[in-house]
Amino acid sequence: MTDMYQRVTDERDIFKKLLSKVPGFKGYVERETRRSSDKLMRESLADRFETLWQKISSIQKDMVNQGLIQYVDDMEGASIKLRQFIDRVRTATYGYAGLFDAVKIDEEELSELYRYDLAMFNLADEIDRAIDNVEVSIGSDGLPASIKNLVNLAQQCVDTFNKRVEVIKTGISGGEITTTPAQ
């Protein structure tokens, strides 16, 4: 197995050396690598949030079964925001909105994009905890507050993605990233 890995790696290194001799091609390969990385990151992020969205859906069904109809609409608010977020993440053009060719993204802007990406993954963890909190709050006075927190976090996801897009379009920071790092 190690021999096969070494052979593939050696062949890739030879290819990279060859490509480095072609003017302008190195930048193209780097853009393609960034596009692929962006696609992988966003697919992973969307999959993670899809699982959370399904968890919310399950809780809504439980609420209906328990006669807690008055809370289902509020939960639907969080569900709709997460669905909007998931759909935007999944359908955005890969490669930082496909603008690598039209807009030059420098290292500082790329670093800013990575900060937003990390913030969105951290938000997934926060939302997971918030969903768990809703679930344990069913039947208690804390249920409305836990649902409100979930809705606010879901909105934060949409806002964070919008700020990320703003960095891509303008090269200017979309503002403060308002999530706490995962512990």
C-alpha cells in the first residue's frame, strides 16, 4: 500500500513540476484547488446542517404529538431559516462564488473567508446544543426562551453566510463574526 501511495505522490509531484514551467498555469491550479476545497467545505457544512434541520423536524413532530401546537410555528421559524441557509450553502457557485477569475482574492481576504467558514461550523455546534435545549425544555416554562434562542442562532447562520459573500464581492469584511468558538 505504501508503494502505491508513494508512486501516486511521485507522479503528482512530477506533474506539478511540469505545470510550474507553464506560465500562468500555477495560478490556475491554485484556483482549482481553492474551488475544490471550497466545494468540499460547503458540502460538509450543508450536510452537518441538514442533520440539524432533520432533528428540528423530529422535535416538531413530537410537539404535535404532545399537543404543543402553539410552539410548532416558532420552531418552524428556525427550520425555515436553517433550510434557507442550507440551500444557499449547497447552491452557491463553488470557488468562492466563482469569482477567482474575475476578482483577485488576496491572503487577507482568504483568511477572512476561512474565519467565516469556521464560524459557520461553530454555529452548527451551537445550534446542536440549542436543539438539545429545546428538547429538554419541552413541558417546562423555559421552552419559549429555548426556541427563541434557536431561531436567533438560525438567523445568525444566514447572516454569517451573507457576510462571507460580502467579503467575496467587495473584498471588505462583512463585519464582526458573532459566534463563540467551539470548546
